Amino acid sequence: MSATVTVSTELPIDAEQACRLALKPALLEHVLWPWLALEPLDPLPERLGEGDVVRARLRPLCLLPGWTHTLRLERIRPREIASREHGGPVSAWNHRLTFEPLEAGSCRYTDTVEVRAGAATWAVALFARLIYRYRQMRWRALARVLS
């Protein structure tokens, strides 16, 4: 059983700039805090690239013990990033980020994720919807500072 979750927002920055920012591990840490912390198991580059594999321990609420999560960047385009991920109770977390240009200097940012977690798929999909709404709120606040 799988479920797909899609959440979108508008950002006051250029689509290509937003996509480049999304490849920075520091941005991911920023938009997840304080709900999730990532503890990389290997050193991370400043910017991720296609084919990179990241293994990190996820820590709910930035302090609870978590599980190892693996992310493989499958595709990077000027306005799209796609990854295949898994870990803990999640057998698949296939994530696609898109950045659609709108008027000058703004874009529509969309997270689409397909999740598979057995009987817990519905709960994982609900978590995905909540965490992506939160992430996008943090993205909007950061983008306002950068614009």
C-alpha cells in the first residue's frame, strides 16, 4: 500500500535560486528544526549533487532517539529535485521537489512524496503532509529574508 502527498506554496524568490538552495544540507536542517534533526553518518558537502547518497540518523523533536534514514538523489534539474529514500518504519519515501516560475522573482514550490510503510502508511502520509506544510512555512520566511 502506498500514499501520495502533495503540498505547494509560493516563494518570493526565483525558481532556479530556490532549487539551488534546496540542495544545501544546511537549508534542510533549517526548515526541519525543531521537529526533526538530522545527524549525518558521513561528512556532507556544502551542496548535494545527483547520485549522492546521504545516510543520517533522524531525531524526532531534535532529541528523541530515531532511526537511520537513507536518501539518494536520483535527479537534479534546474527546477526539479527527485530523491528515493527509506529508513526506520518507512520502506519508501520517494520525494520530488519542483520550482515553477511565476512572475519575475517568484515561484511555486511543490513537495510531492509517495510513501510506503505497510500498515502505518496512512500515519506516515499524515506526518508527511504536516512536515511539508511546516517546511514550506519555514521556506517562505527564509525566502522573504533572501528576496
